[in-house]
Amino acid sequence: MLHLKGIKLLLCVLGGIAVAGIAGAATYVIGQDTLPSPTYAIDTNSVAPVKVDHPDHTLLSARQVLKNMGITRQAVGAEIHMYAPGGSLNKHQHENRVHVFYILEGTGDFTIGNDTYRARPGTMLYLPERVPHSMKVVGDKNLVYVWFSGPAPTREQ
């Protein structure tokens, strides 16, 4: 039987950040209380979107969540990406990074390797290292997804 009395453990996506709570620590109401900096929780709606000017992206704005949490040096990235209708992500790949996307709103065609997936709200996509990927927004609504990025897993030879 596991005894977790007095210990709070939050594991974030991709295993990049682990935070252990201490008995007697403060409790914050997200979106209501003033949070410490850096903080380990945030109301993402409080983070203003910033236009992304990058040659691989067309019509992209992002809520730079971790940066707004006061976390500036991280192994794991997390943002909310918002592509306007007609937006796209040019074909590219990463040598040492993986991505996970979780679709919140809209529809997009994601090509990962040689396969294309029509992603809608509730879809989760995994983009491994060294595999080309691209995306095009489908329809006349914004495509919004949570973007996670982390180091590629170590593979045994």
C-alpha cells in the first residue's frame, strides 16, 4: 500500500519537471491569487498571445506559458499555439527534440513522416526526433493546440 501522507507530487508532461510539495506550504487559487515567481501553475488564459515571427510558421501566435511562469531555462517547452485560418507549419525536423501536440480547437492536417493525420479537438500527436513534420490549418477557424517539446529519449543501440 502506498502511503502518500504529507507528500504532494505533480509530474508534468514528458517527465521534464517534478515538483514536490511540503507540508504547510501555501495553497494558491489559480486565476485569483497572486502567484510566486517562479511559479509551477498558471491560468493560461492570463498569458497574452505573442505573434511568432519564424520562417517555418505562417499566421502563428503563441501563449508562452513557461516564460510567463518565470521559468526561463527549461529542458521541456510548453506553449499554446494558435494558427489563424490559412496558417501552416513548413516541413522540418529536429535532431534531438520530440514534440507532443494536443488539439483544443479547430482542425489541421499534420504530416508526420509520410502519413497525414486530420486532427480535431481531443487529438494527441507525437512527433519523434529526426522525422519530418508539417501542418496546414483546415477550414475557416483557428487551430489551437498545446505544444510540448522535450529532449529526445535515449535509445539503446
